[in-house]
Amino acid sequence: MIVAAVNSKELWYLTRGSGLMALVLLTASVVLGISQIGRLSGPSMPRFVVAGLHRNVSLLAVVFLGIHIATAVADPFAPISAVDSVVPFVGSYRPVWLGLGALATDLLLALVITSLLRYRVGYRTWRAVHWAAYACWPIALWHGLGTGSDSRVGWVQVIYVLCTAAVLVSLAWRLTTRWSASDVAQRTLAALGVALVTVGLTAWALQGPLRPGWAKRAGTPTNLLGGSSSSSSTSTTPTGG
Ligand code: HEM
């Protein structure tokens, strides 16, 4: 296997790179989904092209997620098992923040499987599970900020901000177009929910991973604090300070 041929430092780079790629692709998929395939398409962009783009971007996100999980589990630096990647909050390495990654993974897998089997599971089940997409994205973002070594690195923060802006703009567009009287309460509630999650996540990030000493507070096993592993190689440590 490829993961067996690379060393811990390379695995760590791969985990970080593939995690960021998975988040960016997930963002693109969510934006395409929110924009509603039918409404985004037009004469210059036929519906099947937009639908195909949405599907392929989602599948590519799953491919990068697969690399992300395989490299994180294979890296001997942190004690992360295959079980930790699908069963939330049971691991010993940053259990809460890694658990959010497992939760996002479960939601994403449910989304992809029901989409591939859409005609078998029926429209109502597919639609109900698809609502999970809205939760999967902020949970994945939360996991990335809480678990990642690069949350305090400038260009990585730019990626987080751009991903958040893309989702917020498409949500704002979605919530403000084609109003009908019966929609008002539902959309106001949705807008309030989005505002609350955005403010909450920002406040948490400012107090948590963006401040020094997060590695310890995040639940990194004591023997790994200090970053004295073969993974340590850049201005950031594997535990992210
Ligand atoms: C939809 C699901 C997921 C997404 C989108 C995602 C994305 C990310 C992102 C963006 C980061 C930050 C990378 C950085 O700071 O450079 C990260 C970190 C990390 N993720 Fe995930 N992740 C997901 C699920 C998982 C799962 C299930 C695992 C368990 C194996 C996992 C393990 C890790 C680890 C160990 C790190 C820290 C890497 C480091 O040292 O920086 N992730 N993830």
C-alpha cells in the first residue's frame, strides 16, 4: 500500500493537505447543492452539467477524505485507529475534535450512499438524508480547526475564511430568493440559525485553536505535547502548539 511506503513526516503532510482539499471540495459541493441545481442551470449551463459537477465534486471530496483518514490512521505519531475515524468521540487523541471529523465522515458517507442508491431508497429518504449536508459542512470545519496543526497558519486561515464566505453567500442567496408568504417564518429561523452558528464558531475559534496552548486544551495525550516526533518538520509542530 502507498501509505506503507512513506514515512511519518510525509504521512503528516498528506493528512494535512488531503484534509484541506477535502474541506475545499466539500465546500464546493455544498455551494452547488445550496444554489439548487435546477436554479443555477440555464442555456449556457445545462442542468445535467451542473448535476454532474455536483456529483463529481462530492465523489472527489470522498476520495481526498479517504486519503486523509488512511494517512492519519497510518501515521505512528498519533494514536488514531480505524474505529476512531467512523465512531465519534471514542479515541484518545483530541477525542472531541477528532470525533467531529468522524461524525462529518458518517454524515458524508450516508449522503453519498443514499445519492448513489437514490432510486432504490426513494425521494423522501434521499431528501431527508440530504438535509444532513447542511450539518456535515460546519462539523467538518469545526473538526479541521480543532484538530489541525495549521489553524494558526495565515494561508490556512485564508482557506477557512474563503470556504465560510462561499457557503454564507450561497446561503444568503438561497434564503433571499423566491420568497413566498409561507416561507417567511422558516427562512427567518434558518437565517437566525446560520447567524448563531457563524458567531458561535468564530467566538470559539478566537478563544480556542487560534490562541497559544490549544494542543494541551484540545486533549492531546501528554506524551505527545512538545512535538518531539519524527513528524515535526515545519514552523508548526504536529500538535499545532
Ligand atoms: C468530512 C470529514 C473530514 C474533513 C473535511 C476533514 C478535514 C480536515 C482539515 C481541514 C484538517 C486541518 C488540516 C490542517 O490543519 O492543515 C483536518 C485535520 C485532521 N484530521 Fe480531518 N477531516 C475529516 C475527517 C477526519 C477523520 C474521520 C479523521 C480520523 C482519522 C481525521 C483526522 C484528522 C487528523 C489527525 C488531523 C490533524 C492533522 C494535523 O496534524 O494537522 N479527519 N481534517
